Amino acid sequence: MTRTSKGLYADPRFPARLGSMGGEALAVHLSPEEAPNRWYNILADLPEPLPPPRDEEPGQPRLKMLGEVLLGECLRQENATDRWIPIPPEIQDLYLQAGRPHPLFRARRLERHLGTPAKLYYKSEFYSPTGSHKVNTALAQAWYAAAAGYERVTTETGAGQWGTALAYAASLVGLKTTVYWVRAVHDWKVERRNLMRLFGAEVHASPSPQTNVGRALLRENGNHPGSLGIAVSEGLEDARSDEKAVYCLGSVLNHVLLHQTVIGLETRRQLEMIGEYPDVVISCLGGGSNFGGFALPFLGDAIHGKEVRFIAAQSEAAPNLQGEYRYDHADHAELTPQLKMYTLGHRKEMHPIRGDGLRYHAAAPIISLLRHLGYIDTIAYPADEKYVFERARAFVQAEGFLPAPESAYSVACAIDEAVRCKETGERKVIAFNVSGHGFMDMEAYREILGL
Amino acid sequence: MTRTSKGLYADPRFPARLGSMGGEALAVHLSPEEAPNRWYNILADLPEPLPPPRDEEPGQPRLKMLGEVLLGECLRQENATDRWIPIPPEIQDLYLQAGRPHPLFRARRLERHLGTPAKLYYKSEFYSPTGSHKVNTALAQAWYAAAAGYERVTTETGAGQWGTALAYAASLVGLKTTVYWVRAVHDWKVERRNLMRLFGAEVHASPSPQTNVGRALLRENGNHPGSLGIAVSEGLEDARSDEKAVYCLGSVLNHVLLHQTVIGLETRRQLEMIGEYPDVVISCLGGGSNFGGFALPFLGDAIHGKEVRFIAAQSEAAPNLQGEYRYDHADHAELTPQLKMYTLGHRKEMHPIRGDGLRYHAAAPIISLLRHLGYIDTIAYPADEKYVFERARAFVQAEGFLPAPESAYSVACAIDEAVRCKETGERKVIAFNVSGHGFMDMEAYREILGL
């Protein structure tokens, strides 16, 4: 059953920019009944086994901690080998509540603006109650936490999108949330902090006086700027000292990518409904949950022989897919086990960028293995972000939707591919994900574009 | 063809707040093919003729000006008597591009939180590329302007939602936009101004040095705070002095309400798909374009005998529906003809509120006539906005979507009705519109709720 629109454009007075849409689909909507009712688990299809987490310290305290800290169901999913994991009906309903399924759009106006023969399709993850795709795993984790009898979730956040998503999800299922937020970011993203509080979350600038870790650091420096590693430590300490609380993670791990596959599953179905399959699949990549969520269902097809090209859009500030493929910690403070990842090193200093969600030293183990096996290309854009934001502006003016700074990388990469198609004359089908909206990031647009 | 979800909730461990959804619809989606392809024109169904605009000055310069200034097609629609006006396919496609049709949600979690037997349904106009329902008429007007050969649109804006919507729509159809923005608002809504600029608009604080009107006022006071009336004058003068430019209006007039009826038409169809019809229809009302867009299709049914109650949610700062029903100017500067409206007087001083879009001295002629004939009730909430924002917070925490300050009035009124149903035990069906999102209004939430 296709849900597309075919418009007729007969009015010769009409400006070329709008012109004839040629009877092709402009937007593809899925009904709730057509929404995915299971997540895709690529662990079942990987060409070789995923290297497991490692802890070289005697007694393996970090591996034990991981086992203690993760929700039982998430831990099970972390190692599951079933290709399909059923989405509990209650989580399906939470996805509905969050506005899923989201439409797929044809970027017809952008194509005309670029003069490309390529066909560009973008997924609207910007239709998010909190601003990004992070809600897809936040809802699952919050629901599992509630079902397991916990009363509170704790977490860390860097850019703030993950903390907001978890605060939102916890509110919907009746849990409390405590967010430890890297102080350097917490202090200037006042409006995002208020959004978390509006969802009922307790938000602490990290390091905070709430934990032993935080208090010790504050004694050294009362204005300590914090780091993601410190915030992780605080969230962990908080959850471990309260049996009614559990710690949640927003990226990198297998179960997080699993939950995000609803994005790619919806997209693949939407393309199928209009008789399309992508030649190129593009999204931005920090830790890998957005890229994985969008690309994994197509990567599964690629493993089974389908010809598809995958491009991860990154920043030169954190081009982790150009790093080394080796075991490394997921955090600065070495609290986590080592994971086999493409990494810049867990203590790498990274230049600040507006697409802060891309500023992570390593890529998720699943993504890293697939990169290692040659399935994933990558491009890193200059850290001044002018190139990326200029392309985001072209997208905004042609398509009307405002991408989050991170999503602007996805847009820029799709435009680059479309321009290449113009040069070669190839009519490629390019699918990309716009993982979040930028309504709370106008300051970034102003600064970089000089509005 | 229904597109609803029925979830099963068998897990006894699960907290009551999520509990059983009882197999009822949580979200109703329309496919693009099911989207309205015509606007509903209530002029065909009004119980008595709409009093026409009036100009008592010899020669009727204001009436003539209205005729000159409006787009030909909009002027025709202003007085059309056909019940249904076809939406040109190109505008249907622009609606698709803007993400229409938007889902209808059942506020099941909010109902449980309130303990009401009422069924609450809300329309998601917050799924807007620019933040509000204003895009529905902006796209139509921009397309008509482009089709008529204009190269630029001009307008005024107060709260900023209309200026953003027009900048967006003009960008999509390849027109330039000039926005005159009341200086007092322009100067503090920096991020919204930047969003207009990102869409390519030229934005002037009004009074501005661009026009004779503006220059004269600036000579008196270089820091003149401006007013909507002055901004209107500037937009008009600018458009009239450039034959390639045309002036566009965002509320009050019949054709604006007409374009907005896509909201109510979609909603009525969505309710029909799940076998529902509302007992109560609620939305906020400033000039009337949002309320009209949502309610007019149902008001048409009410005129034909259907039992429905309509409530317009307003602020005590501008309770225009409690004013006098008489001829009055639509603007402070008396540039517009007089319209028969419920009005507080066009020179009324109104207390500043965060729901600035509700701060208008009069209600659209169509709405005013229907109020006069007894079809529309109204409630005005205290101007400190605490009551309204507290209810918006309950909505955010239960449903997860962040309403614009104006839309918070709609939410508050729906909650009040639901609470009344709790007292009386009535299982009423309440439909309300959430006309915009609040991602750019977190400061209002912070200030009023003390986050």
C-alpha cells in the first residue's frame, strides 16, 4: 500500500524552483500498523564475531561492573544472536506516543537547487519530542527500567540530547531521572537544562557535590569544567548507591544501536513502498547510535550481497573512524571495560565544535567491525564547521526543515554526493538521516554563518 | 481505513501510569492521499451573512487599499460563497513538504494522570517546520504570490511566528521576504530573528529607516519600541512602492482562516476513522486563525444541528471575545478598514504576556459572528500565566510534547474540561489543538515556572 503524492504542475507562470515534481513521491508516510514491531539485530548477520569487551585487570572489575550496571534485558540484548528482537507492545506504543513512524521525504527542491540527477531521500528524525533520535533507545530503556521495578534512572550527558531524551522517556513511564551534565556545557545550554527540568529531571552540573567522585574533584577546583568521563563516574556511583536506581547509556553499546534500528527499518520499508532501494546510505557518526540505527538494516543487506555504499559523516575534530582499530576504553576515566573500536585514544583532546554529539573518541564496536571489514566509508569535515553549516543553510532554504548541528553533517555529506552525481551524470538514490532539529541551536547557526 | 494501534498490557509489574491502554487508539495517522484536497469555506454555511468591511471616510480609501493590497486569489477567496475551495495541487504538495498530514494523538497518559473519564484528543500542529500552524496560510499565500509573478513578499510580525512562517514559505517557492518586526520584540527574540534570516528573509526592527513611516517615527525617537500597527504600515508602504512585491497577512481575514481549515478537516477525518466525534472543541484564540482553522469544520456541523461545544482559550490580557461586538479597525494606526468584530478597542493597552500571539484586541469577523450567534464560549486565564503554564507542565510530563506559550492555553482549557468531567462523571470526547511547539520559548517556561 503506497502513501505518496503525485502532483500535477501545469501552471507555466510558476517559477522553476517549484516546477514539475514529475509525478514522483514527495513524502512517504507509514501507518502505525506498518511500523516495525521488532528490532533488527545485526549480531546475527555479522561476517565474523564481534570481539567481546575486555578487562585486563585481575578480577575483571570493569566487566563485572558492566554486568551489574546494565538493565537485565539490555544486557541480554547486548549479546543476543536472534536476528529479530520483538519490540514489547508497550514500547511500540511509546514509539507511537513519540510520533513514530516518521515520514520519509524526497528532497525534490534541494535536487533542483543543486541540479543533480540523483534522487535524495531524507528521514525525519527531527520530528522528535526532545529534538533528536535519542528517544528511541531512551523509551526502551526507561520502560525496561520501570518494568524491572526501578524508580529512578541516572545518566551522564555531554551535548545534552541524551539527557533530555532520558528525562522525557522516564517522565512518560513514571520514573525519576538524575542527569550529570558536563559543567562546561551545562552552564551555557540553559534552555536545554530547563527542558530537562520541565520533564521533571534533577540536573547536576558535573562534577557535583552529589557523589564522592564529584566532591573530591570540587575540593581541588570549585569550578572544575568536568568531562564526559567524570559525568559517567557520577551517574554510575549514584545508581550503584541506590538499589531503586539504574544507570542508562545513550550510545556505543550493541543494545542502544539495536533500539535505534527502528529508524532504518521504517526507512527501508518506505523506500520499498515507492519501489526504491538506496545506492548510498549516509548519516553523521559520533558514538554511532544514529548512524547505526539508520544504516544497520541496509548493512545487513550489504552483508548478504546487496551493493550499497555507506558513508559516515564526521568532524575533523573527532574523525574516530580514521583512528586505529584496537581495544580502548569507552570513557576518559577508564571506568568502562575496553571495547574493540576505531579510536583516537580515550584521552584524546578534541577541538570544541557545535556538533558536539559527534565529538567522541571512538565508534561503536559494531560500526567499527563493519568499517574494519570494508563496509563503511567516512568523511571528516573541517572543524570550523563553515562548510557543513553552509550546506545546512541550502537544505533549510530548499526543504524548510532545520537540522541539528550534528545532523548538518549528514546533510552536507548527502549534498556532496549529489553534486558528485551531477558531475558523473549518475542517477543514484541517496538516503540520509536528519537525526535532530536545531530549534535550540540557533546560536550555532548565528555564530558560524554570521546571521 | 483505520490506522490506529491497539496494545496489550499484560505485565503486572508495570506501573499504573502506563498501564493498560484498553485497546483504544493512541495515535491516528492520515496518509498523504487522505489529506484534504479542498479548504472548507464556512461563508457558505453561516446562519446570516458576514457583515462586510466598512470605511466611513469619503472615497473609502481603506477599502480600496485592501483591494489593491491583497493577492487576487486571496481577495476572491475572501468573499467566495462556495462551500469547498479546491487546494491547488502545488499547494497540496507544499503541505506535504511541510509534513502534513499531522497525527492526532489520544492523551491517554494525561487522562490517567487527571483521573478523568473524558477522552482527550490533540492535534499535533507543533510538528511545524517553523514552530506553528502559521505555515498553512503562509504556504498558500507565498505560492499564490509566486504564481502571480511577484518576486517578494512583505509583512509585519509581532510574536514572530508569522514572520518566520512567511520567510519559510517564500524560501520554498523562491521568493524574497521582508519582515517588519515590532522592535520591542525583535530585540529580545534574537534566535527567532536568526531563524528568519536563515530562511533568507530580510528582517527590520520596526520602526525602521526603510520606509517614510519608519523614518518619521525614528526622527522623533531613535529607540522607538514600535507597535504592530506601525509594522503593518511599514510592510504596506514597502509593498506598495515596489510593483514586484506584495503584502501578506497572517490572521483575522477570511482567506487566512480558510487556509487553516486543513487542521480541522484532518482532525475530523481522523476522529471519524476511530468512530469518534467531539463533544467539546477547544483551542486558543488571538486573532482567530488557529482557533478558526481547527474549529470551523466542526462549527459548520454545529450550524447544521450537531451538538458540539466550542471554547476559545484566551488571556485576561486580551479577552477580546468578552469585548463589544461592533465595527473597529484591525490595527492601531487605523490603516485598515473597519471590520465587525468582538473588540477591546483598537487602541487598547494590553499587558505583556508570554503567549504574545494571543495579545490582539479583536477576534476575526467569522469567529466574532459565530460568537455573537452563541456558538462559541470563551475563557480568559490570568495574565500572570502561572495557571496556564502549570497545566502545560502536566501535559509535557504526561504526553511528552512541548507546547508553545499560546498553545499552553489550549492545553489548560482542555485539562479544565477533563477535570470537570471527573466531577460529573461524563465520558466526553474533548478535541484540542496544540498549535505550535515551545523549543524556542524555554525562557518563558523558566520564568513562569521558576525552573
